[in-house]
Amino acid sequence: MAITSANQLELLQTAEAVAREKMIDPELVVEAMEESLARAAKSRYGAELDIRVSIDRKTGKATFTRVRTVVADDEIENDRAELNVEDAKEFLDAPEIGDTIVDEVPPVEMGRIAAQSAKQVILQKVREAERDRQYEEFKDKAGTIINGLVKREEYGNVIVDIGRGEAILRRNEKIGREAYRPNDRIRVYIKDVRREVRGPQIFLSRTDPQFMAELFKMEVPEIYDGIIDIKAVARDPGSRAKIAVISYDNSIDPVGACVGMRGSRVQAVVNELQGEKIDIIPWNEDTPTFLVNALQPAEVSKVVLDEEAERIEVVVPEEQLSLAIGRRGQNVRLASQLTGLDIDIMTEEEESARRQAEFEERTKLFMATLDLDEFFAQLLVSEGFTSLEEVAYVEVEELLVIDGVDEDTASELQARARDFLEAQNKKALDHARELGAEDSLIGFDGLTPQMVEALAEDDVKTLEDFATCADWELAGGWTTVGEERVKDDGVLEKFDMSLEEAQTLIMTARIQLGWVDPADLVSEEEEAEGEDAQEGAEA
């Protein structure tokens, strides 16, 4: 096939037709044609030549040119595409390194193989352009709901036609009892859009909590307008869900607005989710109050929040226990997801028994260590003292509020507590030294004698040993093995050391040893703060 005047205009017509069919820019198709013709020309003139083709966008005329670059004498690697300054003077008046010399060459006669190769190049370029167009179209739709048409099912995954492409609804993203047939209409949530080698992959979901949030946004105008905000969603897909809402207008009840007249709004969402029961809960910035709401319909007697451990204890009457936990733990699990806290539920009787056991244990501790009678030890516990450290280092005034305690008694109590603690510390340090702990570790600020002893028992005996530890080795953590979470015990976990504290201690040790430059840490922190600020400005 030769590029003659008879088929020059046909190139543009073909490009236009392909672009219209694939819904891509005609310019991309013409560029693909130029590349395919250039490849065919190289097979005719030689692959080492730099042959380029330009198609006139008005007439369709294809111009074939040979391009040579002027380079230094010692840099010539391809003498058919490069030439030195001296040889370039034959073509240019004052050639310089980097200049190009362009010569027009005769159009090629394309044989069957060359034409087939050109066709493959064009098809490949068109496919790439089509994938880019599809990715650009859907990347900003992630997090929204779209209607599609079921095409087929493959190994439990549903392939959905979403207009200008296909998307996949994976088996684990379907609501349990749902089944689809070809040509069924389906409403789905676009969970993720990824650019992959085989083209953009669009992943759908009907189990994602945000799918329910988006459905409420469609059904409740106040949510769409921003008057009501969805603060948290938790789902057990196909069974039960909880959604926390807040109103920024005091005249509008957020729960009532989401329920709708005679339940019309929430019922529309329930129908879409195959009968999933939905609890609509008023959100509250006070965590215990919010948790009481989240555990509805169960009644809560008392809530104890431990913010550091992100745990919360809930006390309920005996008759409310099964309701609070729910079938197979569903109610408490959803409440935990909604609040982001681990929830321990116990009855009033269980809480009373536990507190009594703690009271007796602390009483015995003070009796044994401070040489007190039972009555006096119980007085200390009743006033809220839980450890020897509190007795030893608390302000004297706090001891004087106890009935029968004067300044002399308070001083004696603190002296006994300090003597006992010092004896314990000496015993721990002596044992640590017997195990081989060095002074560099013993004198490291932030480690108690008991911590040093525990480290030495774990064969961490020098500051260098300590600096090579990972934070989870000290504070403990969790590792996911397959689908199961496995607990990693930390050497210092029994001393209530957090991951953040472990990280700080390890980094301090590395700085002392000269392994890390503090200036580098400052620059990294400033860079991270700058990135956070930039992301906030873009948002």
C-alpha cells in the first residue's frame, strides 16, 4: 500500500471514524498513524535511521523525513542518525552540537507485513487512549453511586456494564443473599478506580458502609444540602447497620429527617439493601453519651472511658446484657465500629465483683509492703490510692485528708513506701547486672530498674542492643498471619509502654550513639508538616 493522493484524505476520514467510535481525541489516532508509518519506513530504510512521519491535518498528506543530530566526535554511536560538526557544515552554515538536520525521503511502499504491523501499532495506541479516557472519566467518580447493567458472572464475581466500560463487583462485595442474572439493573458504589497494565480497573461494592451513606444522601435532601451530616456508619451487610447523624440546624431533628414521613426515607434505603435493619443514632461529641446511643435499644447503667487505651467499659443490668451484646455479638460489634473503641460489656453484678476483687488485691498490697493493718490499708484504697508510687510521691496534703492521718503518719507512710520501692529497684538492678546489663543501658533516661531487668532477661544488655530494637518488640503489637491476627508480646509491655513511647526511647538511644543526626529528624518533620499543609490547602 502506497500513500498516494487517492487515499491521503482517507487517512483523516479513518482517524475521524475511529475516534468517534471509541470516543477519543482524533489527534491521538492521527499520531498513532504517524508512528505506524514511521515504523514501516524504518523497516524499509533501516532501523538505525531516525525516520519520522508527519500527516497534514487538512489534506492528509504524509511527509516522510530523516532526522540527524549534530554531536561531538567522541559521542557518535549511530553514524546513520548522528554526525559531527565538521560533516554537518555540508548542510548547515554554522552547525552547533544539538542541531538537527532534516531531509525528506520518498514515501514507502507498504507490503503486507508492514501494513499489518502498522495496523497493530494503531490498534495499540487506540486501546491505550481508550483506557486513559476511561480512567479519567471514572477516577473522580470513586465514592459515588452508579447504576449499571449486569453482563455476566465469573467465579462469583459480577461483571457490570456501566456505560463506557465494564466494572467488577467482587463476590465479597455483594450482599450475602443477592443473586443476579444477565441484563438485571443494579445500583452500586464505586469503591476504587485503579490504573493497571491491562487497563483501568473499576471496583464496585454493595457492602461498603459508604454505600449506605450515599443512599441516605440521595433520599434525604437535608443530608445532600449539608444541614445534616453523617458522622459514622457501621454495617453487617444484609443484616443490620447503625448510622450516626448530627443536625447543624436546631430546628431539624436529624433522626426524624432520616426516617422520613411514616418511615418512607429509611424504608427506601432498607429496600435497596435487601431488608437490612438500620438504627439511626444521634451523634454526640461526648464519647460516653454517643456510646450509650450507639448501644440502643439496650439500656446502659454506667460507662467508664479509658482514652489512652481506646477502650470503654459498659455496665448494663443483667436483663439487658443479651440485648446489649446482640445476636452473635452484632450489636456491640457495630457500636464498636461506630465509635472506634473497644467495648467491654459487663453486668452490674460482674462489675461489683470485679471492683471488690481489685479492692482486696490493693488492700493486701498495702498491708504487705507498708506493714499496715487491714483497716488502715482499706482507708488508703478507699481514698483512691492504687499503687505504692502514688503513696510515695503524692503531695502530703492528699494523705492528710484521710481520717486519723496527721503529718507524722503521712511522712512515715511515704518513708516506708519509698524504702520498699528503693529496695525493689536495687534488687532489680543487681539482678540485671548479674545478667550482664551494662551501665550504658542502666543509666539510660526513661528506663526504670525493672525495665532494665526485663530487657536483660531478654538478652538486651547494652544501649546498642536497645537501639536496634523495633518499637513493637518493646511495646507489643499485632501481626496478621493469613486472615488471623496474632499477638506479639513486647518486652516492656507489662509496664504499660505504648508504641509512641517505645519509638521515642529507641530514637533517643540512636541519637546518643550518633547513629542519627537530630538535624535530619527536624528537616523530615518540617517536610512532613509542609506536605500536610499543602494537602490541607488543596482539600
